[in-house]
Amino acid sequence: MIEIVYPAIKPKLKTEGEKEFIFCVIRKKWLQITPEEWVRQNVLLYLIHTLQYPAPLIAVEKQLMVGEMKKRFDIVFYKDEHPLLLIECKAMDVAVNKKTLDQAMRYNINLRAKYFVITNGNNTYGFEISNGKMKEMKIFPANN
């Protein structure tokens, strides 16, 4: 398992009427907060502020095709214009299990990222694909 030590900086929040919103640091817009969005935004802050991943190389909630179906990945970090790291986020109360891993692996068929991570904010697992084999990682890959 990968341990994430989240930075002191927290996501920006606001309330309009009875709705709560969270600011996406990548998409540069306010989104209605959901438990999964809360995890996604905290992971983004960790990537940017703790691991120093360059924000312009991160994509969030982009569409991809999985067979005939349109899906959206949570987070992808690019290097040299190719996906390097895919991150699938779940709400904190959703178990990170084989189903989550299978989802990330399906998304990665088209993306072909070398690394992928699954997280619910508390439990985080990472994997490296090398020579057609999957190996568990103990830390996030370096961004350089």
C-alpha cells in the first residue's frame, strides 16, 4: 500500500444556497462537491504540492473509449505527451478492491500508462506495468 501524507493546503470550498462546491485546481472551476470529488481534489493537491507534479501535465475527468462504451478517467499525468500515470479515485466509504483495480486496468487498455493507482483517499495501491507484468508499488512514481 502507498501512504499519502496530504499537504497542509486544502481544497477551496464555498456554499451557494444549500449546495456546497469545491474548486478544481486543474479544470479551474467550481464543481458541486461529491465524496469522490473530495478525494480527487485532495489527491491532486498531493500530486502538485507534495510530489511536485506539474499541473499543466495533469488531465482530469477526460473521456476515453472502453470498447464501445464512453467512460471518464479520474486523473492522468502525462510525460512527453503520453500517459504515464492513471489514478482512479473512489469516495472514502467505497472499498478499494479487485473491482476498482479491474476498472483501472480496463481504462488503461487504451491509455497504456506505465503506472496506475487506485485510491479512496485512505487506502491507496499502485502498480507498475513492465514487460507485460504488473508489480505493486510502495510509492508514487517520480514525475521526472
